[in-house]
Amino acid sequence: MQRRRHIWQKLGDLSAGLAPDPSPDGLKWRMASPPDIEALGELMLSAYRGTLDDEGETPEQACDEVRRFFDRASGSAEKSASVVAEHDGKPVCASLCCQWDGGGRVPAGPLIAYVVTAPAYQGRGLGGSAVARSLRALTLAGRTRTYAFITDGNHPSEATFRRLGFDTLTD
């Protein structure tokens, strides 16, 4: 069963008001790419395990979800705005963005489709840092609107996106 997700939106200068990057030392940031599918699937599975977004997915299903992202299931990937943080060569956080058609409910625009952080790195502001990097890249690409889906009741994600200047569009 799919959980209810709300659409959130940010307009204008997408990088306005972003705080300096609070990333822990030793992290290397780079753009996400299809060779990351398996590692990002594992990251997604570990990040969602035991949360509202955990629907009992298998490792194969998590990899398939990431594969669908890169195969444009929701729209073409915003390559420069899809970022991964690595520690010792292993992904520990990611923000994956694509072009979304708006689903007939809102104007088309970039969508922050997934933000995942390894459990050992949660609570340090790393997810917000990843989204901020995505927003800066979208601003550099001339975008003035972006969306995110947040699962109903995911209060940590809601707080992060609110802090980054997003507002909810749906109840």
C-alpha cells in the first residue's frame, strides 16, 4: 500500500536563504549516475527501514526503484542536481532530482524525488545539505520552481524542507 504523500513547493531563487554546508569532514560530494544503482538501492533500503516509508521492500525492489529513477520513470534526471555524499567510497546520503510533468495538478518543474541518508549519518543535517546542493544546482540551471513529495507524518522531512523554504501545497 502506498502511503499518502504531500506535494511541497519552493519558488523564486531556489538557493536563497540556504545556510553554509554543515557536512561532516571526510565526505566527498559528486553527481549521482546509473553505475550507482545498486549502492543507492542499498542506501535507500537502509534509510527507509523501520520508518513510515518502509513498505517491506526487498533489496531487489529498492534497486529497481533507483533504476526506474535513472530510466526516467518520473521524468528525465536533473543530472547536476542529483548528488551523492560518500564516506570511504560508500554512499551515505543522496538527493535525486528529475523533471516532473506536474501530474496534472501543478505546473511542470524539477522534483526532488528521493532524499536518503544512512542511519549512522541521520540527525546531522546531511539530508538538508544534500537538498541544498540540489537547490543550488537547480538555481545555476535557471530553475525557479521545484517540488518534493513528503510522506504524510514524516515530521523530520517536513522540518528539513520547511527550513529550506518549501511550503506544502496539499493537505
